[in-house]
Amino acid sequence: MKMRKIIAEAQAALDAGNCVVIGLQTTGESALEDHLARSRRQSFAGAEQFDGFISVTAFILSSFIGALS
């Protein structure tokens, strides 16, 4: 949905006396691409190589924790 539509729907719900909760979802694809791009830039300096599964959730959680530090 586009923002204008979301805002209109939310306002209509509020006007009707309802509560509005807007949930956001992500596939983590952009976070993964960003991490891999940084890893490729650092690969010549000995950055880790990926031989198995890559956890997008782990990257997002790690970035979040790193931002709080």
C-alpha cells in the first residue's frame, strides 16, 4: 500500500473510534546486500567468507545491537 492510502485508511479508522496499528515487514534483503557489499570490500583485508547458510535475521539483530552500542 502507498502512504497516502495507508494514512487515509488509518484516519478513517480513527474517525470511527478504532485504534490503528501499522506493522512493517522486511525480507531483510537490503540488509543482507549491504552486509555482503561491506564484506566484499573488506575481503581483501581478511574478512570472513561465507561457506554455509546466511542468516538475514542474525545480520539484522547484529546491526540493531551494534547501533545501540
